[in-house]
Amino acid sequence: METKARILIVEDEADIVEFLEYNLDKEGYQLEKAFDGLEGYEKAVNFKPDLILLDIMMPRMDGIELCEKLRSEPGFKNTIIAFLTARSETFTQISALDNGGDDFINKPIKPNVLKSRVRALLRRHPKFNEKASKEVLEFGDLSIDLESFTIDIHGEEIPLAKKEFELLALLTSKPGKVFKRAEILQKVWGNDVIVGDRTIDVHIRKLREKIGNHFIQTIKGVGYKFTY
């Protein structure tokens, strides 16, 4: 990465902060640290980190509260937030993710694992992800790259025929809008090709088989719409 990422460490245990600082500094990252939630918020606002390594159990404001507060502000929309925790309870993880967390790093962690996890997390950030700078649409686990004509589901690339992709691209261009059959025929197949309604139905069926039934909804007698 030509531009070194800015990483904020928010952790109340000094020895863990020292460990993280030592190993991440060797990677050339720009670092800042805080020892409780309120200080973490102040540092985040001023430092504008790309990645926050955030402990859950902290004084003054816990990690989940801080994450929720940051996610409520537009300036932290793309900030990657990974929780540092030794706690493995399912309810803790669910609460953290529900309030805007991106991932977990379990303590204790080995230096090489830490560096690898941080690199992987930063690849999710648009600043360090070449793919994110392209025309990519994201709908939950479904990712549509309009430049390369590819789609991914759960990180797995799914092959689509050209017309299947064009049909999906049309429906996802305005999620929730009902596209009438005549509009679909005109925009996907054009005026020079004579096809019937059955052609649309077949392509919709093939799309559902590949991406799942829940994305495309049939509006009887009208057409189709994309939902997620």
C-alpha cells in the first residue's frame, strides 16, 4: 500500500497497547492510541483512522457504545472497526456486529497473525481496495462489478451469461422499483431483437437459481423488482 493506513488502538490494558503498537509500527502504519471509550471517540474525531482496533470492556464508555456512536456519524461510514476481545460469548459478538462492528480479533494474538488480520481488514476499506474504486454494487452478500461483468456471493464468483448480467444490472440499478416487462425487453434486448415474455421468465429463473430466490420479486401482471 503506497498510502499507509491510519490505525487507532482503543484499549485500556497498557501491555496490550504496547504489544499492538510495537508490531504495527514495524509495518509502517500511522498509529494513535486511547485508553478508554471517551478518549477513543475524541482521538477518532481528530485522527480520522482507517481502522480502529477496539476493546469491548473499557471504562467511561465501552467498545460497543463507542462503535455505535461512531457509526451514527457520516465521517466514519467507511472506517473499519475490529473488536479486540478475549470474550467468546455469542451474545457479545452479535451485539458488537449489530452495532456496526466489522470483525473480531481474539486476544491473545500472535504478531504474525495480527499483521495478517490487519492487512485483510484494511483491504475492505475503499481507500486500499482497488475493486472498491470501480463501479461495484453491494447488496449484503451479493457484490456486482459493473466494469468486469462479474458477481460474487459470499466471496465466491458466480458465472452469468451476458443477458443474465444485463438483466440483473438493470434490476439492481433501482432497488425496489418495479420494472415492467416492456421496459425490460427494450433495455436488455433492444428494439431490433424480437423476443417474448417467456424469454424474460427463463432468464429470471436462471438468475434465481444462481443468486437465490429472495433477491428478485415477481409482481404479477406487471414485471419484476430487486429487493434485499
